[in-house]
Amino acid sequence: MLYMNYRALTLEDCVKINDMNPSQFIQRAWREVDGKRQLVNIDYQDNNWPNGYKYHFKHLQETILYKGYAVGVFDERDRLIGFATLNREFFGEQYKYVLLDQLFINLEHRGKGIGKKLFAMISDEALKWGANKVFIYAGSAEETVAFYFAIGCVEAIEINKELYDNDPRDFQLEYLL
């Protein structure tokens, strides 16, 4: 059985994401074709962090510095094998949303329930803050979107225009707390 220690991340822990393997083979992804969102074959091997390592390292640090919530899971050798971050800033017109900024599981540890546990932990924290919903800006890979739907997320009622303008292919989802 895999030893897992879940705990809040500190600034000192941030460098540990460098040891993670964020790679993903994306066979199919959601794309808009003829005005309709559908799965298309892309057969793409992404060996690096989406947007680059520095982007994710910086966002992790900012979440911790600005009183967001960052939680990680460590193995028996204190290696980071997954983490999730929640930004504290509220947004939305109809609901009080908080953004799930990052959720990554090391390639070798996917499919073991770690992502589901991390998501539950950030959802509990969002509820303590007084949020109504967690907002998720998910990559368009079939497996990524399927994960969020499987844990109860749905397409967002409110669209975050800034995030949409950043990449209109990504899914904007929400989770009711």
C-alpha cells in the first residue's frame, strides 16, 4: 500500500514540484467543430508543465503568499506526488466563486484517488471561506474533463471572460459546495 501524507504546502515546499512528472499523453481533446464542442483525436504527448514550470511554480508561491490554500500529498520519502491550490479571491455575479488554480498528480500516481482527495480538501476549505462554488478552468484533454465530471463538476453557469480569452478551448466548470 502506498504511504501518503496530505498536508498544507509551505513556501519551502514549492521547489518540490520540480521533481514531479506532469507529462500526459492526450489522445483526444474537446474542440469546437462546426459550432459544436466535440472530442477530436489529437494524439499529443505533453512532457512538460502546461505553460511551463516557472508559471506553475510562481502560481503556487502566489497562492501561499496571498493566503490561498495549497495542499500536497507526499510519499514515504517526502517527495511531492500531487498538489492542489485554491485562490482566495472571490468572483462572480450570481455566486461566490473561488478558483481551483492548480491540480496536478505525478504521472506514476494517477488513478489512485489522490486527485479526488485533494479536490475534497480544497472544497472543504472553500466552504470554510464562505464560497458557494469552486470554479475550475480545466484543460480540454478527454481524461481531464472526465475526471471533473466524475467528481460532480458541471459546466459553469457564469463564464470567466478573462480565462476564456486566455484559451477558449479549455472547459470552465464549477462545483457546488
